[in-house]
Amino acid sequence: MSNRRKRGESASIGFDDLGDANDDSPELAAEAPVTTSEFANRGYNSRVNPLADVMGRDKIVAKPLPITDIRPDALQPRRIIPTALRHYWNGSPDAVSMARLFEMWLKEVDIERGKPFDVDAYLIGGATDRVVAVSEGNDEVVLRRIGAEPQIGVLEASLLKIILLAASIQRDGLTNPITVINDNGSYIIETGEGRWLAYHLLHWRTIQPTHSKDWSQIPARVADSFNLWRQASENNARNNLNAIARARQLARLLMYEYEMQGVQFEAAAQFEHEQDYYAQVADGNLYPIPVGEGEKFMNGMGFKHVVQLRQYRALLRVARELWDHASDNDLTEGEIRKMVQQGIRVTPVTRSAKRFKSWRKTDAHELINELDMLDESERTVILDLMSAVVRHYLR
């Protein structure tokens, strides 16, 4: 980093971290990555007033665009694809890459739940595991089953969100187009990654070949410029950002404002883990809320109490494993804070050779020989499935 802001350089609101905050304090709930300034400035020539932009003063035109010409914002605070699945996707929006992502997502879900997950049943409105099918008038059976259904796992819950959105779009159409920014002929999503994924799911899993809908194109508003504050406003409007997503959003807005002042941050690609990228502004003494912008940050984050700025910045420094766990499990800021205060740790999977003692070398050689007989595409699918099974049993 360069041009670091020095301690005590100017009077400002120094919300750094909460430390031993009281539990009763308010709590409301790839392509090569680039810096926030490359997204918000150099790439899109954005120099508009953030608050004015949130009010929608940019010229925005809606038109159908090919879903394969659109890619997500790599630094979008909201994470839709779970951490454990991101290695299955190379970041390309082409149909083959997206199909592989969904195929492996579905296989991981099958392993997580211990039985097949019927995607088509949800899309066509058929009988699903959520439906309790009993004879009319058999209230006793219904009452016994209420609350007795198995817990839905993280991977299934994340996929289910996309499937239910896709089913709604298939039934009623897309009422709210996504917003994208033109990037030299392709497009980057500013808001609407979930809707875009739902279209890819429908394109991959078309139930009726003669269906009149063309899921290869999605209605999109093409904005004149990319603006982080508008993206934050959209995220807040949905009111379901988890705590880690809010921490990412706060960090990204801070980095954007400091980049406007000439401060340079390392690109996300320079870090082994995404948390380290956002943690560049974790120190509230080095990077306090800029003078006179406290209210703008409160509104931009959708906060009701000033202490929340400190609470969510503090999340930038939690253990890496807790960061991933909290992100994938939609934990609240209060839940994360209590885990930290109580010393509860989420540890990464420990791979032990003892678990594989029963696997003989001859079995391994036979498996290798079988794999060698497959072509490249078949071998990739088999290895991915084996990897998913091993990860499941090591959890």
C-alpha cells in the first residue's frame, strides 16, 4: 500500500472495533479480481455523487442481454455461491462452465442430504420434500410431522434459493430487471446476481424443450456508470444481507472513498483469502470514517445506530474459518460476536490418514487403472464426484 493515512492526520469519526462490546448493544441485521476503484472509477468513469446516484439519477435503459455475456461483480458483498463450491467454477459465464457449476452443486447437495435432490419437481411445481402428502382429514398425521422434517444443509439451502427464484421467474416472469455496466462489449452485474443465476439454471434445466421462454437472455438495465453506493442501496433494500456480507460492504465503501483521496490498496488477486482483501481497512485509526461522511455511511449501510459501524468493522478481523462459516451459514453479527467472546472456534477439516487405513493399495491401483480408461471429460466428472464424497465424510 502507499499514501497511507497517518494517525491523527485530521479530525474524523474513528469507529475502529467493538472489542468487549456489551451483548445488549444494537444489532441489525473468476475473472481476475480488481480493486474497487477499477470497478467504480477507472473502468466505468464514475465520478457522480453517491447519494444522488442512489436516488437513480443515472440514465438506465432496460433491454434483453445474453446471459453468457454477463458476469458477476467479483467483489459483490453478497455471496450466493457457497465457499465450498467456488472451486468448481472458473468464473466464466459460458453455458458449459455454468452447467458444470450446477451439476457439481447438485451432486454436493445429494451427498449432504443423503438422497437425491429433485430440481425438476421444484421447477414444475410437482411433489417435493417440502410438501406433506397425507389424506384429507388426517390431521393427527400432519401434526406429528410438523417440525419433524430434517434440517436443510447449507449447500441445499443455497441452491434452493436459486431454484425457488427460478421457479417464480418461470411462472410469473422477471418483474425486476438486473442492472449491469457495459465493460467493452461484455457486462458486469451491479445488482441481480441471484436473478442471473436463476436464468442460467433455467437455461441448463429446461423441463419442456418446446417452452416458449428463451432463458438465454435476461432483461437488464444498462447503467451509465458503476456505483458502489447504488449497489449497497440495492443490497440493503433486500434486507437479508448476513453479517459477513455487511462487513464486506462496509469495507468496500471505505476503500472506495479512500481511493477517491488517492490511497492505493492491494488488488484482491494478491491475497490468498478474500477476507484479507477487505481487512485492509480493518484498522479504524488508520482508516476512520471520512470527516463529514458519517451520516452517508449510516444511510449507505442501512444502520440505525452508530455503534454498528464499529461492530461490523470488527468482523474484518475474526478468524478466517469463522469468517467462511458465518458467511455460508448466514450468521448475524451478534451470533459471531458471542462465538468470539466465548472462545468458540470453527476449525478447518483435519485430514487424517487413519480414516483411510482400510483402503488397500490394490484397491487404489485398480481405481487408477479404471480412471485411465476414461476420456478426459468423464475423468473430470468422476474425480469431482470423488472429491465431493471425501469432503463430505471429512466434515
